[in-house]
Amino acid sequence: MASGEVISTAQFIKASGRYARTGLGRINLYALFAEHARDLINPQGRAGIIVPTGIATDDTTKVFFGHLVESSSLATLFDFENMGIFESVHKSYKFCLMTLSGSPVARGDLAFFLHDVAELQGDTGRRFQLSPEDFALINPNTRTCPTFRTRADADLTREMYRRVPVLINEVTGENPWGVRFMQGLFNMTSDSQLFRDNPGPGRVPLYEGKMFDFYNHRFASAVRNSANAQRQSQQQFSAPDELGDPKFQVTPLYYVDNQVVNYKLDNKSQYLLAFKDITSPTNERTFVCAILPRSGTGNKAPLIFSEKHTDHCSLLTANLSSLVFDYSARQKIGGITMNFYLVKQFPVLPPDRYDAADRAFIVPRVVELTYTAWDVQAFARDMGMDGAPFRWDEGRRAVMRAELDAWYAMKYGLTRKQLRYVLDP
């Protein structure tokens, strides 16, 4: 279909009024047919369809899926990984068997990451149920479907959300951290004319997501691999002796003018809280964030700003870097992109859950884990600590991370048994 015909067809669909919940934004045929199937069902009928799993998880179809949830029309949704089902389609593109009901269903029957329908037989622990109230609790902004692997994951996540609210609730307007997001400072494609290959006066590094890890802004340098046409920017991991040198800095692929960075940041902060945009629920860590020096960041290293008290950056970093938080993030991401709408709906302890003793426990540990090089001295000073960077000591760092993980597991209300499950599901 020619591009002009595509545009005119999309305009016709949007203006027709026929597809009130899927004829929005970017038009996708499978969503239109799903809404059509729902509209054709009589009160005693059901419709079973095969559609991409994005019907339940994507932001573009949230209005339609939210309607299915609120009207109790979702009977079943069984998600399958595309392992040889549709051989001409990439294996990362998942499909689901979705059954819609003409009469209300109290709790939809769900399962994700299946490989064979035989996994649905008997009580394998793969199937779970969610009510409309559960969707509103776990994903209040989008009412999209969390992708739990097991019933145990669904039950534990539901408990966590009953104790800890989402980061930003767009329904109630609650944003206790005063958080706002920024899609990095530079687009790696459209802003390429601003990039420089070499350092120089007035230039600062351009950080990419691959260059940092949690509590480590010097995780890897970005090096060029001309032999890889698809991914020329590759990682060169920092050695232990390099991390032990507080003057050591990772090398980026590009540099940018500091004046441009200042213009984009508008003097908001002398350091940045960034997270990796590209991830996967199968990675060792699904959500990875770090404090970076004031510098350029690419669009795959989005930024989080908090308009509250200065020590909130430490508290927020600690929460977002905890194992229990990472577990909750792993339940919510179905693809490889850490979209803002996902992050907004992760469970995060609000500032009023921290008292003076909590701050005294958390902030010094976050500073010691972060302030291992001179280029993030501004962060340490903002947290009320001066002096030289802390020594990079793997053993001590492991202990401090474990202490923070245990503190947050307790605050999220996990039992010892539940924590063991999070560590080894």
C-alpha cells in the first residue's frame, strides 16, 4: 500500500467513529479487528482471537485493553513466545490467545511466556487471575497487563503494590517525589551533527546507557567496532585497577559542547540520575540507574529529575537500585525498552516513609557506593559530604548493597520466604 493510501486510510478510520478505542494515535490493523470482534459478541457469546501480545501490554492499545478490563470482558489471555509458531516473524514478537466475553467475567485467566498449550493443563502454577481492581492497583495509569511468569509472581507483586504506591499516579495526580523525566539530552541520530570525535576545550563526554551500571558511572567505555555495521558502539569494560583510580574516567564514543549541555539542562543540577533505556526481563538486572557527572547523555540514557529536597536523589537512587524494586520492574516489562509509562507505574516508597534514622542509614551508603571518582564530587557535596572519593573495595561495596537490599525488602513488607523467592525464583 502506497504511503498516501496508508495516510488516507488511517484518517478515514479515525474520522469514522467506528473504532472508538483503537482508531487512536498510530493505527494497527490487529487492534482494529480485536475491537470489531468485541463489538460483535452478543451477551451470551465469546470470541477467541490470536493477536500480538502488545494488545494487552503496549501503550498504544491501553484505551482498548483498559475498556476490556473495566467492562470485565477479558475471559482469558495466554501469551506465547514465538518459538517456531510463526517462522517468518522474529522470535521476539510475541502472540497471545485472547478470549473476549459478552457477559462480565469476574477475574480474567492469564498466563505469559508460554511455549506450548500443554503448559496450561493442570495446576502448573503458570496461570493466574487478575480482577479489574488488581489492574487498577498495579497499572493505574494505563490499565495494561503486567506480564507475570507464574501465579507466585502475581500474588507477590499484588501484595507489594498494596503496601507501596506507584512512582507517579496520573489518575490521582500524586507525584510525591516531584519527578519528571527527560529522554536524554541528545538524540543519537538526529543530533549527530553536534557530536565530536575527540575531547577538547569546552567539551564534555556523551554518555550512553552501555557506559554505566548501578552505583557505577565508570562501568565501561564506548569503543568503535567498524566490523559491526549494525552496532559500531561497543563496550570496553573498566578494569578493577582503573576503578580504583579516582581520576579514571570512561571514554565515550563522542563528545559534545558544554554550552549546549548547559542550555539543555538550564543549570538544573551539577550531576544527573540516568537509567538504561534498553533492557530485558532476562538480564541480571532489569532496571539499572546511576549518578552521572554533569555531561551529555544520549536518548538511550533517559534522565530523572526530582524537585524535592537534595537528599531525595540518594533515597530515590537507593530505592531504584534495590533488588526488590528490580523484581517488580521485571514483572512489568514485556519487551526491551524501559518506557516512561512503565517507570511511572513501578512501586516506589514515597519520601514520607523515611525518617531521620532511615536517611542516616541510606544516604552515607549511597554516597560511598557512588562517589568513587572526582567527577561526581558535586553529588557528594550536595549530600553534605566533602573530601576525597571513597576507595573502590568490591567486598565492602557488596556488603553495603546487601544492607540496602535488606532494608528495602523489609520496607516493602517481604517475608524471609518471599525474599528468598525474589533472590532465586
